Amino acid sequence: MGVKPIVLKLGGSVITDKEKPLTPDLQAIERLAAEISRAKVSSLILVHGGGSFGHPVAEHYDIPGGYVDPSQILGFSQTHLAMTLLNSWVMEALISYNIPAVDVHPSSCVVTKAGRIVNMELKPLKKMLKMGFVPVLYGDAVLDSEKGFDILSGDQLVASLAIKLGASRIIMGADVDGLYTSDPKKDSSAHLIDHVTLEELKSLKHKIEGSKATDVTGGMLGKMLEVTFAIERDIETVIVNATESGRVYKALKGEKVIGTIIEKGEKVG
Ligand code: IP8
């Protein structure tokens, strides 16, 4: 077994303008590509979210509701197309910074059952990692053995890839600094939690909000529920604000960074 990979998620709200349909944030994408390149991680898997590309289209055709009407078939194609368009911007930036990125489309290598991954083709991913490529996946429309199809969130992918490929760490690049004791927009006494155990996280769950903008996969709450599965298997997870310059770089390097570390075990320090 070679070097354990790091799984990095770039949230859709970081790399797109979530208020404007089909609008990439090219500045953010380019800055992040530069940070990833500078960090020179020896084994890395990237996953990105849907933002204003996947979510509005998926919602329009109710892809998360599963197949009920033939008109949704074209909607599935359009959702996937929207994601490939966003993915192209990401790929172009990564490769222009000399990152040997290869896009892996979940719609062609993952099947879910009632929304949960039951089948994922791992061989190409393992081989890519071995050869030093950086596989890039994203939240996507996928086929589902019960519902016909569904939306697979980048977050479920992150946890599943981290578990199946034996990742050392997960870095969740979000548009907030991390988890707070309460909603900082409503409560002035709210403060950032820099370190939390799974046990403590469970008691915080009711305070973590779902998403405000169109997000068919549940925002921060959905994120937390998904990564729990990886943390339970001792994969340390850190949430950092990827809209702030240098945070993803520091997290990739394992340096001290503003954010929230979630661990399975007892709180240290
Ligand atoms: O933004 C969902 O991925 P996420 C992607 O990671 C689609 O939840 C197609 C809506």
C-alpha cells in the first residue's frame, strides 16, 4: 500500500456564484488550483460540488425525487451536462498549474441504492493514484437501483472515497470558517469550534443549519452527516474556509489553520 491519499472537497459555493445560475467563480478556481499546486501533496483526490451548476437543474427536474416521469430523462442529462461544464473549468485551471488531474465522472462509475453508494468502480482510481495522477470527481446525477436515478452529493463521495481508498485525511473546503457554537449570523456570542470529537458533534447537530441557497443535498448539515462515516473510521476531517486565500494550502500541508478539526477520539489539548 502506497502513500495514503488526502481527499479534498471544494464546495460548490466556493467555486461558483451560487446566486447566478451556471456561473463559475473563475478567480476562486484559479487561486485554489495555485494553492493545490504549491502544496505538492504526494497523493490527492479532489471532489467538487455543484453550486449554481448542478443544483438548480437537478431541482428543476426533481432528479433527487427519482424517476417518475419520462421528461426527467433529459433533465438527468442536463444535470450531468451542467456538472461537466463546471468540471471543465476546474480541470482547465488544475492542469494549467501542472497538476496531473484526470476527471472521473460519477454518473459512469457509481450506482446508488435509495441514494446511497452501493457500487463504485475503484480500479481506475487506484491505478491513477499509484501513477501520481490526481483524480477529480464531483457531485453528479447517478443511476439508482431503486429510484431510477438520484443526486449523489460530493460529500457522500468524499466520505466513501476516503474510506474505500484508505485516506489519511479529509479536507472540506467550505464557504465558512468551520463549525460554530451557534449561528454567527443570528448570535453575536457564537464562536468558531477549532476542535471537536464525533460525540460532541452529535450534540451540536441541531445547531448546524441546512443550506439557504438552492442545495438539493442539504448544505452544512448534509456535509456533517456524510463525513461522520469516515470519521468513525478514524479519518481526521478538517473544515476550512476555501474562499479565504491560503487556508486550503495550509490544510493540505498539515499546517495550523483557522478551521474545525473533527476527530473520532477524545478531544486533545
Ligand atoms: O454540491 C451535488 O453535489 P454537492 C451535485 O456536493 C448536483 O452537494 C448535481 C446537484
